[in-house]
Amino acid sequence: MARITVDPITRIEGHLRIDAVVDGGEVQKAWASCSMWRGIETILLGRDPREAWLFTQRFCGVCTTVHAIASVRAVEDALGMEIPLNAQYIRNLILIAHALHDHIVHFYHLSALDWVDVTTIPQADPVKTAALAESLSDWTRNSDKEMKQVQTKIIGLVQSGQLGIFANGYWGHPAMKLPPDVNLLAVAHYLQALEFQRKANQIVGILGGKTPHIQNVAVGGVMNAINLNSLGALNMDRLYMMKDLFDEVIPFVQQVYFVDAIAIAALYADWFDVGAGVKNYLSVPDLALDPASTKFDLPGGTIFDGDLASVHPITSSRDEYFRKGVTEDVTHGYYEGRGAQHPWQGETKPDFTDFQDDGKYSWVKAPRFQGKPMQVGPLANVLVGYALGNELMKKWTDIALAKVSEIAKRPITIDKMHSTMGRLLARAIRTVVLSELALRHWELLVKNITGGDSTSYRAPSFPKGEVQGVGFHEAPRGTLSHWVVAKDGVIANYQAVVPTTWNASPRDEGGTPGPYEASLLKNPVADAEKPLEVLRTVHSFDPCMACACHTLDVEGRTIATVKVL
Amino acid sequence: MTTPATIAVLGLGNVLLGDDGVGPYVVEQLRARYELPDNVTVADLGTPGLGLTAHLSQAEAVILVDAVAAKGEAGELRFYGRDDLNRLPLNPRVSPHDPAVQDAFWLMDLTGDAPREVLVVGVIPERLTLGAGLSDRVRCACEPAIEAILGELARLGACAAPRARPGVPDLWWMAA
């Protein structure tokens, strides 16, 4: 028996730690823990709710925009405000562009190398790689010349003994199964992906003023001046600059990312049998289509016990099913007390102990929906959309599953999506759905503006007394909700229930583990010193402990990476 | 050395976590008080992951300002070049925050658009706990940090001049 601790202290604080007991080549018990106090919301107490988004945008340097928009939505909800249509479309376009960027980065730069062995690339045949690529996709940058160039770069790295960016992989691991040609193709696209994630982010910059911190959001709408003929405003030039960027990014998503995800899923089809964990899913509706935020392009809802027939829709942020359903349990978190509280009543009083297997062991609270742990993220989004009959989700899920089944030569059906590979594939499905919706929302915005509507903002007004609201967003990592209580125009309570707290949740009062913890049960581990398979399952959730700090560690400590006790 | 066509001065760090906000603080001071040549851009990037590559790739030379976990007293400055960063190990990447500054440079080496001049102006922090605002020692380090940036800009052929009428730095997170 071995106990593995994966504990990357790359930012000194604020990271995710995974502990797993391994016996007989499988994980028998697991703990997910966050090593930094997450009470960052307390910085908002006593502040003007109109400025909260500026601060929440700094919770996380990777998901800046999502926290900005969830925050203004929460305050608008508290005030019962409608916002102009242009503001909805502009926010939607920012959220779509951000998600395209984020999902591309996750697949290629944060998770692909769990499956792709870079060190086999010298054995690849670039001509065969190009032929394989051309059999899978119409992408124009799959030529043998392109593949040869990438191979030459990688051979240079391997021969120099300095693997550079690839220095920390588990190369040669027995769980790596792809043939060298596929590895070469994946790394060629890994490099191209860098270019396209940047283009997606440029769209955020055009609308938001700057990245990574957008400037244009406001409680009541957006601050983009809209004037088709003015140089400084959102004009035809900028709208078409944005369209041109979408026109470059969308083919990359549809012809490269989606295709690669299908190929990897099919070639590792046994990973559809691993990592289901918590089969309760939560997703919220997003991409609002009306000023009151009651109609959406992407539906939300819940699924329990993996039963798609159990799907229950969440209709809007006013839906009591959602508003009353969410609690946070602190029994195993480093906070005072036991049991669960609603976010509007939630307290954040630290009570730090050491890591206690059966006691308190994480700075993450345990969010629950109707008392149950929920998995959030693209898989939840896709399954809820599929179960509710959303046309785009159904179309792309069916295409993906048919293609995976064809390549894997075994049927992979929707029920196989409850798995580590299901999460990876679902992210690609969601991305391709968003790539279709991108142009739709661009057209909606252009049509609304050319129809003569140039309003983008309504000033909020705060009543005397107490108001409370929730703003949500189906973020790249899943359901994000900000809960605000304002009294006489200042913030009296603020809680952000972020996607990774749902997924990295510790056990609750009843001892029920959270999604990471549950998904790791029975996860194979060939070599406890190199727990690649554990990382595959953890990475499939796209973890992001918000509130990172950015101190550069110049001492080069190699750092309790993986510890086997 | 030929003068770089583009130079980026980038502040890194979380303004909500005490001295981790030193990078953003310094670049806002610089922007408000100095007239910079047209080829110099200044940005507060917060706590980016690989998003950093987008900003690095646009510049031939970069100056990064960040808190550094180095041996020494709080408020001391440390300087690092690309060679120093190359010596740091790559750590396992679990979350999108984990790819560090060195990862971003490695990645750009591969695509061939890494900046050719790199200077990290590091400040040793005193506290990285929740709360906006710098400790006294780190605040005192900001003037020498600005001097160091101006010196590097001059070395790169980009001379900054104090503004006749200095602006007010946009330190919104410091307001009560």
C-alpha cells in the first residue's frame, strides 16, 4: 500500500493538493484539499456593490472576465434590473470568446501531454502523420512539411537533453499508448493552438478594452459606446475585426480541437470506464437573449444519479429551485463549526488545523445542492443540454460519439460519458457548440445595432434597506455563482461559489466525498512514483483554485511534487 | 545591441494579496509619472497563466516586475535574466495557474517568438495575506524598483522622462 501526495507548490499558496491511498494498482481512497484560505470575499464587505466586479475580477488571474460578469449579474439580480439587449450580447460574446480560449488552452496545454508522449516523436513518419491527419479533417495546416518542421524541433530538443517546456512529463510511462505519428500530430496542433487561443483572447480585448482585466463591465450593462461611425466607439470596423478573428478560431475548434479530442478519446477508449465519481450534475443557463435574462441559448438544470430522465431545468437566476438549493458545508473545511449554510447566510471564519484524514483537511467548503455533491463543468453542461433536448448539444454529442465508436471499433454511448474521458470529450463538444453560437451572437448584436439600438447601459439605483441577489455564469470550469447581500447600498455579505469548489469539495457532514475524491476511486495507478493516471482524472476536471498569488519562486525548489509515503 | 522595436513592462501579482500586488503597484506608478517612448507598453497583468505568452510575444524585450520568493530581507530587490529562469525546474501543472513564468518562456522558445531581452525586477515580499496594500518595507522598495526599470529602459535605448505634470496612479484597489 502506498500513499501518494500530489502537491505542486508552484505559487507557494493557493494550490490544489491530492492525496490518494493506492493498493493493488488502484486508488482505494482519495482526498482533495486546497492549501490556501479562500475567504477572499471578505475584502468586499462595506464596499459599493457597483465596484465589486473590479475586485472579483482579481480573484483569479485566469478566469478574470467570468468573475466580473457573475458579480454584476448578482447585483443586477438583487436590484431586479433589466439590462439593454446590446449589453447582453456583448457580455455573451466576451464569455464565448473567453471560453473558446480557455478550453483550447486546457486541452492542448494543460491536459494533452497526459496522453501524448512527446519523446516518441523522433520515431514518427511525418508523411504518414500528414496522411492520417488529412483522413480525419479538412484542416489546411496538416501537411507533411508542417509535420516535418515540428518533428525537427522536437528532435532538436530531445537530442539537446533539454526538453524545455516538455521537461516535466511522465515520458515512457506504460499508460502512454499512442503511436508516434499521433503524438507528432498532437504536438503540431499543440503549437498551432497557442496562436488560436491568443486570437480568441483578442476578441475579449476588443470588447473589454483590455485583457486580462476587462474594463467595460458595469452594474446595469456595459460601458461600450456604440456608434457605427465613430472612431473611438464600438463601430463597424471593430465588429468586423471581431468577426474576422472568430472566422479564424472557429475552423480551428471544429477541424482541429474537436477532431483531436475524438481521436484521443477513441484511442484511449478504456478511459470511458474510469473516473465517473459523482454522477449528480449541475449546470446553469447562460447566453441570455432578453433584457430580463429569462431566455437563454444554453439551458441549465440538474441531473441526479446519472439518470438523464431525472433532468430538472433551472430557468433563470430567479428560479427558486436554484436559489434555495445551494448550501456550503464546513464540516471538513478549515472553518468554524459543522454543517451547511446558504451562501447568503454563509460565514467565512477560519479555524485552521493540520491535514486530518478524518477531520478538517481543506480550505475549500463543500458546496451541496439539495444536500448532494454535484459535478460541474462541460460534462454537466453537455449532459443537461442533451437531456433537455438542446439542439446543438444533441447534434455535436451524437456526432462525437458516432465518430469515437467508429475509430474505437466499439460502441461508446452517452452513458459512457460519466468518466474521465467523458469529461475531456464533453469539453470539446461544448467548445464546438460555443463556436457555432459565437457567430449567432455576433449577428444578433450587429442586427440590433444596425436596427438603431445604441443603448448599452442603464444606471442602477439602490433602495434603502437590504437586498440580496445571485448572479451566475456557466463558466469554462462549470457553474459559477456570486451571492451578494447589500444593505443601504453597501455590501453586507458576499460569497463566490466557484466551479472548482464544487468539484474539489471535501467530504460533507455525512462523510460523502466530493467529485474529485469520488472520481479517483478505482483509478488505475501503474507506478505510485509516477501517478500519471491520477493526474489524467484530476486534469479532466480542469481544476482551478481561484485566488492564486503570483510570487515567482526563484529558489528553484523542487518542491514536494509527488511524495510516496 | 540593436534597439528593440517593442518593449513591454509587465507588472505581475495579485493586488488583493498584500505584497503580491507590488508588480501592479510599480507599473501604475511608472505609467503615471513618466513619459515613455512610443515603443514601450506598460501593463498590469495580474496573475496570468499561459495568457502571459500573448503579452510576451508582442515584445522584443520585456521587463517583468513581480514578488519573488528569494532568500533575503523583505523589501530587497533581486534581478534575474533569462538564464536564471532557465535554471528553474518545471513543476507539475495541475491548474491553469501552475504554468509559471519560465514555462511561458520555454513555450515561446518552441514557437520562436520569445523576447530576446528579459529582465525580472523582483521584490522580496513581507506578507502575502489577504488584503489590498503593501507592507512598509515593500512600499519603500518601489522607488528603487522604478529606478531599475528606468535604467533597463535606458540600456535598451528607450529613455523615459518624468512627466511635467505627473498623473495620479490608478491604484483603485488601495482605496478604502
